[in-house]
Amino acid sequence: MGDIKDYMARKVIILIISLITFLIFSASLYAQDEIKWEGTINVTQIEVGAYPKVGERITNWNINVKWEEVERVDVQDGDGNLVGQFVRLQDDGSTWSGEQSGTFITEGVGTLAEEIYSGEGSGYGNVIYMGWIYYSLSENDPLAKIIPNGTYFFLKNSGSDLSFNTTCTHNYYWSEGSSTNLTSSVAMAGFFVGKMFAGPYETKNPVKVEEISSDFISYDMLAFDTQARVIVDGKMSGNYDNSIQMKSPGGLDHIRNICSWDIKKGLDIHPIIRKVEKSWLPMGGEEENTVSITAEIEEDKNLAGKWEFTLYKVSNEKGYCLNSGEGEEYDLEFVNNQEGFIETKDGEKDGEWIIETTETSNKAVVAIQSHDYGAWGKLKARVSVDGIWYECKTENGDDYITVPFDEDEDRIADYWEEQYDVYDKDENWDEDPKPSGQNSNGDGISLYEEYRGFEDESYQHERLNPQVKELFVRDEDGLVAQSGFDVVSGLRVFYIGEDGWTGADEWSDSFYRLTVDSEKRVVNFNTSGFGHIVDQHALHVVMKEKGEIILKGEDSYGCVFSTLDSRSPASTKYVAVFDDEIVKECRKTVELEMDMDDEFVLTNEEIEAIIEQLIIVTTLHEMGHGVGVEHHAPNPSGGDKMCVMRYFSLEDIVLGLAPWPSIFCRQTDYNNSSASGKSCWSQIQVSDE
């Protein structure tokens, strides 16, 4: 180790003497501390043994550079014109790590057989002793041939804070297993990048061109770098691999110095990208909408750059809501033909696009268009100033924003979640708690699907309420709307149109040996699978002639065509109300009120009202079956006389002896329990999950 230490000490002394006038000369300078340089320097020193010592000792250093431009010295020509500037670099918080390993073996007769080196360390310190850059500021710079624009050099600092301890284990010949451990400090391996600036400077600023000698950068460091280095595209980047010949028998044969560096210039600016307005919600179909996002440089309003926005990870749901629209196009895109922007280009991945400004500016505003009520994506931005790209951050330091505003990134706008107090729920949550006390919470529509929404029978889009169970109904003849089923059941009934589902199941004239097509009557069919927990089905309610149905025996005002293998809308092919049977039964019952002349005591209007009310009660009863409610047991006519699931006497109602049923009973006792032992209310099941 002694030879190399002596050699390095001599070289450092020479450098200090050569450069001292340059340091003195910069006494009168001005600060420019907002300009930074960041990157890495990797240094490897390989010491190779000289016979009879064989082997090598390797020391590696990795330096994370943080430098700043702190001083500038103007260069003027004979007429006083500014032709260039020298800029001094100063450390601004660099960090480093190092490690040493290797083995030397002494061959032949001797006492020392083996030297094994091992050690590592890391730290924080001033890694640069000196660093200078020359910038040409004139097309007619008289120094252009001597020192081109962007020429730089820098070299390593010294000091105990740039070292770590290493252990050398000595193994000896004279006694097997005999060894000693020696600990020593390893200083950072030297690096010297670029040809050194030198010349007859005086302590003044500016300096004149004629005071700079023609051999200004002729100082090669043969053991290190031998080339003049120039900044390219705002970067100091390069490498060297040179050796020092030692030829010291029993010591070192040569020392190999390897260095590479990649250091990027950057202004100390932090461009910001603003988040989407929180209340903005995406739309689709004929209600497609846009949102504008701003990115800007806040620190210096005079700085201008070229802006680039990248829209990526964009959703591509089917259609534009859960039950309307077609296709699987991406749900967000940059607005076409935006003023100040070039045409959008594709990114590296699917669902990624890039758009750039045509001019430099301090601020850029980009517009994004939504094609879906559940549209979602990420947007990032960067700005190029003086050829260097700076990534935009949000107010809280993120590299991107979401469109729409969605901090928990569940693809549901936070604004909507907060409206319904479900911000802490994930996209698959389906616990609609209202109305309570029924067979289960939830309606088969996940939180994300409630947010993305549906179109109703009037083709109006609506986002649903995740706190209330919705029952989807195809009400061709208006039976359910007329019945007030939503009030009786507590459910929110969502009426869908002809195109709002996957279509009606095939008609059957018998409910015996019935099969249900599970792919029919699905309402949330436009799904990519995200936030989709189950194919939820609608109840199909129709008015039919009883003569079309093959029934077994007893009279019936209506029926459900159900497989009975589950107790939710998925199992029900049709809910049918027999208007012909209802009219016939009403006429038959009203005959009891005829006078001696065979004339109805009731008016036609009163008879029509009875028919209408019987249709309502029948619809409520059959709808109850459609959501899993059974008949009363053991006596279908027993229990709460107000319950629509109970068999009742129309004659008693016409005679005023009993009220029209109008509720789903909530009591469970012997007289009015269902076959399952539950109240009718507690059997109601909406979700198909």
C-alpha cells in the first residue's frame, strides 16, 4: 500500500500547485445556486501484485453526485464583449459507498503466505475537490478551438470522511492456522475526469481572452483521463480505463484505474401538475364531457419549456355504462386538435398516449375527453428546459394524477364516494344496507358498478345509491309501476327498457320442468370484469292470458316461472299476471251483489276499481315470489290479513269484511310464517350472488 500512497500524494501536490492560481482568481464571483447537477460516478481501482506476490486487490466506489453551480467568471475579448463563462461546481450533498476485496499470495520461500482483504463502508461528504465548466456565449468565441463550449473537468476530494476501514488477514507459512488481522483505512480511489484547465490567471473578474494561454487544457493525467471532455445534451458522460506501471518486485506490478460517470444538469425547479377538479365526474354516450388539467413551473414565471403529457393505464369498459353502448374503445383520450399541441401519438403500451406542446411556455393546460361514465386513467407530465426533462409532481409529491380525482385508486371518483359515505370501501363492496332486516344486504351491483351506472327505460343515465338495494325490472305493461311495489318492499325499483338488458328469456307455456337461461335478463352485461361480482338479473313482468299457460288444477291470478333452485331474480324466467282470469273472477264475485232484477248494485266504475286493485295485489304477490318470498304455511290463507303473500277471499273484500292486502308481513309465528319459518319481509332477496 505504501507505494501507491506515496505516488498519489505526489500527484495531489502537483495538482494543488497547478490549480492554486485558478482558485485564487475566482475571488470576485456571483452565485447561481439554483442550477444543479446530479448523477453517478463509479470508480474501480485494481492493484495487481508483482512476482513473487500474485493476485489482486479491488476497491470499488459508487458515488451519488449532488453538485451545484456556485460561481461564474466572465471571459471578455479585447473589445469588452462577453464571449464565455467559467462555472465552478461545488458539492451539495453527495453520498458514497465503497468496498474492498482481494487476495495476494506470496510464492516461494518466505514467512507471509497470504493476504486477504475485506471491507466496506458508506457515507456523506464533499466528494469533489475541484470542478469547472466552460460555456461559450458567442458564435465568434475566440476560445472555441482551445476550449469548446461545454468543456469540463473535475477531480476527487481528499479527507478522512471519504474513507472506510478494511481488514487484512495475514496467514503465515511457519505455523498452519497462524494468522493476524490488521485494520487500516482506505481512502476513496482517485478520479480525474477531463483535461485540467490551467493558465496565468489573476485575481479578477472578468478575465481577458489574451490572458488565457494556448495550452490552456494541455494537462493530461496519464494514470486517469487523457481526453478533453465536453457536455453533450446537458450531460457529463463518459469513461476511461488506464494503468500506472509500478514494477516493484514483491509489491505491485501495476494499478488499473477505471472510471465511468453519468451526471445530468438540472435546474432546481419542481414543475407541478394540478389534480383534476374533485367534483368532476366522467360521462359517456351523448353526454361525453371533457376536463382540463394544468401543469406549470411555479418557482420562476420566466422559465419556459416544452411540455409533454402522457395519458396511460386508461380503462376500456364495454359500452359507456353497465347496460348501454357497444364496443371496447378506451374511455379517455386527449381532445383532438387542441390549440398549442401537436397531434397525439401512441405510447409504448396499449392504453397510452403522448401529446406535446408546439411552443415553450411556463404553463400548459391539456384537455381530456371522457367516453364512459366509469372512465379512469392516469396522467403524468414533464417539461424540457434547456434540453433537460423535469418530471412534474403533484402537491403531495406523486408522479401522476388520476382522472377523475381518485386518491384511493379504486377507479371510483372520491367525490361520489364521499357523497354516499363509502370512501373506505373497495370497488367490489356490495352491502346496500337499506331496507334492513331482509334476507341479505346487497343487490348484486358492486360499488364500482353503482358508480358507473345504468340507463333506465327512458334512456336516462343514472348512478345508483350504494346504500339502498335496487331491483331491476322490465315492466312491459306498467304493472309494477302501478302496484307501488317499491313502497311495499322498501326496494328502489329501477325500470329498464328493451335494450337495457341481455333480452327476455324464451317464453314457456308451462312452469313444469322449467329451465332458465342464465345469460338472459342480465342488466350489468357491459363489464370488463373489474368490480363485477355477479351477473345480476332483472325481473321480467308481463300481463298474460291464462289460457296461454298450462296450469295444474287450482285457480290463479298469476304465477312466476321459476326454477326454484335459488331465491333471487336469477331463478325467475317470468312474472306473469293473468288479466283475463282477474276480470273473470271479479265479475263472478260481483254477481253476489246483484239485486232481484239481476242488475249490479256496484257501478261500472266500482267494478273497474276492484279489477284494478286485484291486479295490483296480484302483481305484489307474484313480485314477492320473484324476490324469494314463499307462501304462508301451514295455511296459505293464514297469518296477517294485510300481507300480500297470503291467500285471501275476494268475496270478503268486496263485501267489506276484509281489507285489501298491502304489506309484506314482518312477524313470524305459527299462523303466518312461510314454509321456511321466516317472515315474508325477511325472505326478500335481491342479489343474485
